[in-house]
Amino acid sequence: DFKGFRVLGEHPSQSTQIQMGGGGSFMQTVYSWRYELQPIEKGTFAIAPARVRADGKEIKTAAITIVVGEQAAAGARAVKPRGGVRPFPQGFPFGGADPDPPPQAQAQDQSQPEGHSGNFIRAMPDRTSAYVGEQITVQWFLYLTERQDKYQTVTEPRADGFWSEDLPIPNSGRGMSLTPQIHEGRTYLVAPLLKKGLFPLRPGKLTITPIESEVSQVDFFGSVARNEKVQALPIVIEALPLPAEGRPPGFDAASVGRFQIAARLDRDRVSVGEAVTLTVTVSGRGNLRNLAPPKLGQLDGWKTYEPKVLVDVAPVENDVIAGKKSVEYLLLPERAGVTSVPPFELPFFDPAAKVYLVEKSSPLRIEVVGETSSVAGGKGGAAGP
């Protein structure tokens, strides 16, 4: 539904990817629709989701809100007249578009050179605006007009102001995978180069520098016959500050995502001088490596040692970084009695719901039996049991 706009052009396209080997084969067909629109009046307009029913299931895009004023906002990209050089359709990455993209995951093409006519690199961030600590996924693709013999990365992209996590590229273990893709009557060989999950560390406009590569063709004797450098354009991300309203006490700026917290003891009844392990685990989706879990306070009658931190993260659905972070405390009881370990609290900001939440673990109880230990009291002794 393009109410408030005039449709200047509709450009459907289709590409097919076929892979064979390993005793089987795989084929995937990607359909893409691209529309050129011109606003016919001022105001705020909503383009409703496009919907497709496939295999009995309805899939849809996210809705898009567009504000039409007297003139384009500063930094907006003007639409070229029909017949000029047009950018590739948004949301058309290697291997096909995500059939069920998450809200806000409208790919923004910021790195296709204007007026390109040959080989180029294209960067695809899933969004260009996010909260501090919220994940942004960026993919880089190489577009070739003909097959090349050699490829080499000259300059890696630099993401100052971000915490970076590398994401896996499908089939990268078997070398570069080139897939034919047709757009507006021209065939390109497209290969994924790099994929990263980036977490802004501070508010403001942050720039991801271009990746620069070199492609070459060699002659019969292996000498370079033709050499070309290709690169993408830089990507500018607007990192939004976290809301001040509703921010709970003890909140850490790295605690952005969706988390749960749990605490457990390896035993609930021990003798004086017998070590106990207390494990606090934070799991969920977000920048777990940079997240600061809650600390253990002073426990009367116990000696505590420096904790051991374990982190296990990996991308899950839609390349979202997820996993768990565990902190293991070694505790040594110095006298008999019953000790209650209060709940651990983890305040965090959920960027999807745009609210602050607080997760709590369950309280723990441990009984110590036996005679009072002669081990000196205090926290953080020089040696463990």
C-alpha cells in the first residue's frame, strides 16, 4: 500500500543458487521486488508490510514510516531520475533475503559506489540507528562482473567505538563461494567477504571504515595480467543514548539485551574448612563478553577467593549474539552455622521493548557443621584450600 506516493517503477528480480557436493545438492531461489516512489504530498505516511504466503505460512516485512516535508532531511540521499544509475535493491544479500526478518532489520545500503560499472564491494548493515549496547549486524559482499583468479583483502574495516564480534560466513571453509545474481538484466558473481556483530559503546555518530580488497586475473604462466582495487563506502551508525527515565540503580551500560540470571551452590551442607563453589550465571542475548555480572558481597564467617569467569557465546537465529557468562566463586567456611546468600540482581535495558528490567536469582541457604576453623578470617586470602 503506497498511499501518498506515486509509483515510478517496479523492478522484480530473481536469482538461483545451486550447490553440489558431499553426496547431495542444494538449490535456493530468491525473489526480490524493488519500487521507486515519489511523494505527492506532505505528511507522515506508513508503508504497510509486504506479505507473501509460502508453503502455507505467511511471511512479511516490517512496516516503514516516512516523513515528507518541504525538503529532504540533511544527509538524505536524493533519488536519481529514471534511466540513471540505480542502487541495488535493499534487503538482497548473498544467498537470498531473510524470509522472516526481525523488526527494524531493514537493510541499509550505504556502501555501493555511485555510478559503479564494474566490480565493487557492498556493505549491508541491518540498521543504521541503534541504542548504545544494542547489536548491529554488518555484512560485506564482493560483486564481480566476471570471475577473477585471485582475491586479497588489503585493508580490514575498522569499527572504532564498537565492541566487535566476528560472525561465521556459510561455506567459508571451502574458499570463496561465488553465486550468480541477476539485477536489472545484468549478472554479477557475488561472494560474502565478512560479517560482524557490532555493539556501540558510546552515543553519537560512529563510522565504520571501508574494507578495501584487490582482485586479479593471471595469465597462463601465473603472472598478474590485470589487477584492480575495489572498496565499499564507509558506514555511519547513529548510536542513541539509553533513556534516563526508569534507569534502575546499579545499571551498567553494557547490560543491553535480554538476560536471565541464576545462582547455585555445588552443595548445601559442608563441614568447617571444606570448600564450596558458588556459580552465578547470566544467559541471554547481548554483549555478554562486556557485561559485568553482579558481585558477591561480604559473607560473615566465610573466606572468598578471586572468581573464575567463563564466557560461551555464539550467533543464533538472525546472527544475534547469545550465550552465557558464568562466575565461579570459591568459598571457605570458617565457623559452623547457617548462612543465607541473598539473591543476585541484574538490571538491564531491553532495546526491543525500550524498557529497563531487573532479573533476580533465587536466594541460597547453606549449613556449616563442625568446629570453628583456625584459618585466618578475611576476604581474598593468598592461597586456596
